[in-house]
Amino acid sequence: MSSRPDLVPAPRHIESLLAEAVAAHPRRPALAFGEATLSFDALMSAADRVAGALDVQPGERVVIVAPNAPALVVGMFAAWRTGAVAVPL
């Protein structure tokens, strides 16, 4: 069996995929919960605001204590934006 490394896509971080989605479809819904909907642009803006408030280094763990709601997703993307590891509880 031959190895074809050109067929295996390079691994990509989820936060870079979000950045691409924001660039391509900023107003499309990214997250819906009940009556609330966040666009890709709004999700990225919220995650960037939270990331700016975090005092963490890449690779550190960020524990996220939030209900299963948009705040949990925003917190996870914020942690990833800083290079930290999101640990939802």
C-alpha cells in the first residue's frame, strides 16, 4: 500500500475555520439557541471581547462554567483564540 501524504489535509484549528466563516459569511447564523441567534460576525466579536479579558498563555487551560447556551460556545472560542485549551464543565 502506497502512502499519499498529498491526499491527507493538513490539520486546522477550529478558530481558524471560524475566522474563514466570518470572512465568507459574516451575517449568516453561526449559533442558534431558543430564540437567540448569533451571526458568525457576532460570535467572533463576542469571543474576541472575552479573549481580550483572559490573562492566559497558549497551552494553559481555561475552565468554562456556563450553561449549555451561547455563553459556553463564546467562552470556548475565546479560549481557543488565545491559544489556550477550553475545559467546559
